Amino acid sequence: MNKIILAIDSFKGCMTSEEVENAISSSLNSKEIEIHNIPMSDGGEGMLEAFITVMNGMIVETKVHDPLMRPIKAQYGITPDGTAIIETAKACGLTLMTAEERNPLIATTYGVGELIIHALQGGCRNFIIGLGGSGTSDCGIGMLKAISDSFPTEKTIKDIIYDEMRDCRFTLASDVRNPLYGPEGAAQIFAPQKGATEYMVVELDKRAIEFANKSAILIGKDSSQEPGAGAAGGLGYAFLQYFNATFRSGADLLLDLSGFDSLLNGTDLVITGEGHADAQTLMGKLPERILRRSQLQNIPVWLIAGRVSQSNKLLSEGFQRVYSITPECMPTEKAVIPDIARENIKRWTDAHLLSIIR
């Protein structure tokens, strides 16, 4: 065993990708093995840090409004070539509200528009937008309003898009492929996770249909059923409809930028993972994308997660080994404490990884 790649997604609400990978690599501490840590994100939590790391960018901070229009400071990134990296959850994330405050009928993406305008005024024209972790379901209306508010009142959003922002290019990073509305749409599938009641889900879906109809008339096309339109509570739709954005798997985009395929040359083992792994992991999530690329070069892939279910399905799809780092008897509320998770990772590393290196 000479070379190992660690490409592990964040353990959401617990540890960042970088923290998980550092916990493993620091436990190995071997001069005889080449270890490559690649911070990972599929466009959700940790997206900003992961993309900035692989693109050698810097972090910028500015004042914006959170989902409830409270003033906050939010970060985004700028790369050496002037590309803005925006993790939308920094401005409209679910974690910016307490459980009691969450209400997708009023939560807004206004702060995302403010981040875009700040980057635009700083000279950025290319944008990579991570769409995970939102606490909103406003179809991007708030984002569009913030952009409109930053220009003279006589200019419509259509004027702004086709005149002031005609040189801007948006790439959306997400693993969500849902349409804007309907049985598989943003409201039906994701709004309950953001605090929506059954009544709210119906109302949100109705609002999405109305906004899509009006937008189709205004812009002359309808992006509401495109894959990814339902991402981030319909924020994906606003980018597709109004800015002709390009949708990419966040995992694949990051893997391409990091030169992952080239790095696989001479690799003996790839270790990937996420907070909870099950059959949905195989539906285009980051570990699955890493598995497929590694399989093309016949490199074994191990999957680790805080919790694992349906491990037989994961093994049958090609993961050589699948591990849950959390003891079965440990309650989840304890397992997600960062220090406890770190101890569990070290225990797993000592028990399963060190043995094949020695």
C-alpha cells in the first residue's frame, strides 16, 4: 500500500470534509505511504471551502440579509481568475434559523442576490453557485428582488439580465434533479424538511406554478421542469430561467477541478464517505460519483459513514468495503458531537486501515 486518496463529504452538522479527512490522515501518520486529502462537497455544506481549496481562491466577507431578513455577515470566494464561488446556504441556509423560526412561506433568498451583486461589483462575471442546505422555498424570487433593488428603479429585472448582467455566466453545483413544482417538486419533496406544514406545501406549490407561468411569459421560455429547477427551494429554477445557467453535478464539477482522474494514477485505495450512507447514496451523490470514476481505473473504493444502512446494496454496486464508524449502541445525538465523531474515526482508522498499511 503506497498511495491513498481521501475524498470524503462532510458529516453534515458534525464535521467538515477537511476535518474528517484530517482525522484519518493524522491517525495514519506514516512516512511510508502517500496520502492525498481532497476536501469534498456536492454543492451543499462545506462547498465554499472545498472549491476555494482546489481553485486556490480567497474568502471574502460582506453584509447580507438572512432568510428572515436579519442583517448578517456572509462569506463567498473569489478565485485567481475572478470566478465567484457562492455557497447559497451562507445567506439562506436552514441552519441560520432555529427550528421554531423555520417557515418557508416567509423565508427568502434575498441574501443570495446580495452576495451576487457584491461579487459583480467586485468585477466577477463567472459564478459557481452551490445550491445545498437552503431553508427557503421562494423559487429564487428573493434573490431576483435583491438584484433588482441594486439597480435604478426604472430598470426591470429583464433589463438588468440582458443589459447589466449579459456577460455573467452561472454554473450551478448540486446533486438535486427535481423539477420546480408537482409531485417531485421543491415544495412536495423538500419543504417539509424546512418546517412546512401540509397547508404550506400546497401553498408553496401553488406559488411556484404561478411564478413559473408569469416568468415564462416574461422571458419567453419555461425552465420549470428542467432537472434541478427544484434545487434549493426553486432557487435553481430562478438561475435556469432568468440567467440561462448551466447545471452540473457538484461532485463531478469539484472532481474535475481537483484533477481527481489524474490523481488516481498509481493509487492503491480511495476512501470516500458521508454522514449517512444508504441506497440514496447511489443516486448521484458524491461517494457514488467517486466510485464510478475509480472503477474506470480498477481502483478499490471504501465507503465510510457516521451511519450506514442497506450496506448490501452499496457493496453490490462496487464499494469494496462499507463501514459505519459509529458504534451501534451510541445514540445519534452523541455521535454527532465533533469530539466524539473524531474519536470514532480514529478508532475505525486504527482497527481497519492501519492493519492493511503495516
